[in-house]
Amino acid sequence: MTTYAADDLHSEIAYLAHHLHWPFNELLDLEHVRRSQFLRHVKDFDHHLRDRN
């Protein structure tokens, strides 16, 4: 099993919490693959909004 750097994990959770307004524990409970999917979608959406302006 591969461990995940605590700083990276906290950075991802902070980013998702800011954009999705989900509780810390819910984000922490996400499997890495699922959290990565949410990150990718939120970042894509964020870039899309920035490109429109």
C-alpha cells in the first residue's frame, strides 16, 4: 500500500472544501481515486469559468 503525503492530502481537502463546501471528514473519507476525480472535475470547471472571463 502506498502512503500519501500529509501536505498533499491537506491541500487537496482544503481545495475541495473551499469549492464544494463539504465537511472535512467526508472529504477525508474519500478514497484517493475518488478524491482525485473530484479534484480534476472541480479544477476543470474552475478553469472553464476563468477562460470565460
